[in-house]
Amino acid sequence: MSDKIGILYSSIDGQTHKICDFIKDKLEQKKQKVGLYSIENFGSKISDYKIFVIASSIRYGVHHKKIIDFINAHKKELDATKTVFISVNLVARKPEKNTPETNPYVVKFFKTIHWKPSLVEVFAGKLDYQKYPFWDRIMIQLIMWMTKGPTDKNTKIEYTNWEKVAQLAERISKM
Ligand SMILES: Cc1cc2nc3c(=O)[nH]c(=O)nc-3n(C[C@H](O)[C@H](O)[C@H](O)COP(=O)(O)O)c2cc1C
């Protein structure tokens, strides 16, 4: 039986990666062995891990296609181990939309995918307009305007609640 925890993530602007890296550090402080992989460079087997964590941010309402494809292609192996799913998005900055039961993307995701992880968590991501290509910035400004968020093009806010991320790491270490 493996004694290692695997963390697989897909991140475009780096926030999901940062969250997974933070979880890895916390788990290592608890003397756990952790392998952290981007979806682009995962080459091992899920059965090599005692717990397998999958994390993806949301872009235009959906989790990354490569993550969805990975879950669908490895459903059997995922069902045979303890698993955790993490969603990162900006809607989760709102207290009433920051749990797996109340975040619309997470709720919808589990209606469309036949996988039931042992644990699901959702974290607010980062807003950084200057990082986005022009049209993406316009679209996010529009979404923010509609959801009463900041629209100034120089806004850079990390909404991630690191205390909540630390709590998830704690829960994973006890799984
Ligand atoms: C092009 C683009 C589209 C996005 N679409 C959504 C969205 O539909 N809903 C949402 O809540 N957040 C959305 N976000 C916010 C991201 O989920 C958030 O910035 C997250 O921190 C990005 O994670 P990453 O840095 O790991 O890619 C979007 C961000 C970008 C740049």
C-alpha cells in the first residue's frame, strides 16, 4: 500500500497551483509524502497514491477540459482510492457561494460527472485584470459588473482564504 499523496492540478494564471503548493507544504509539515503534478506532466498511476487530489480553476463557467477528460478516463482507479476535488473560481469570493453545496460550478459539475470524491472543497481565486488578454479582461469586467465585483482594470485581489486552505490540508492529513 502506497504511503504517498498525489496532487494533480490544472492552472492557467497560477492560483490553483499556488493553492496546491500550499497544501503540499502543509502536508509535508505533517511528515506526509506528497507528489505535486500539473495535468501536463503527470506520468504515474493513481494507484501509486493512498490519497489522490485533483484541482482545477474555472474558466467561463467550466473546469478545464483536460481535468474532466482525466477524471472520465480514470474513473475506475479514482473510485478505488480516497479522492479530493478542489474547485477554484471567483464566484466563491461570495460567502453564500463558497461551499461545495452552494457554489454553482461545483453543484453543476457533480451533476454532469459520474464521480463522487471522498472530499470536495471550493476556494476563491485571484482577480488580476492586468494579466488577462484584452477580450478576457473585458469579459471578466462584465462578469464582475454583473456580480457587483470590482471592475477597475488595475484591480489585483487575491480572494483565497488561506485559513480555509490550511483546514483542508488538515482534513486530508487525517483521511
Ligand atoms: C478568461 C477567464 C475566465 C474566467 N471565468 C470565470 C467564471 O466563469 N467564473 C468564475 O467564478 N471565475 C472565472 N474566472 C476566474 C478564475 O477562476 C480565477 O481567476 C482563478 O483564480 C484562476 O485560477 P488559475 O490562476 O489557477 O488559472 C475566470 C478567469 C479568466 C482569466
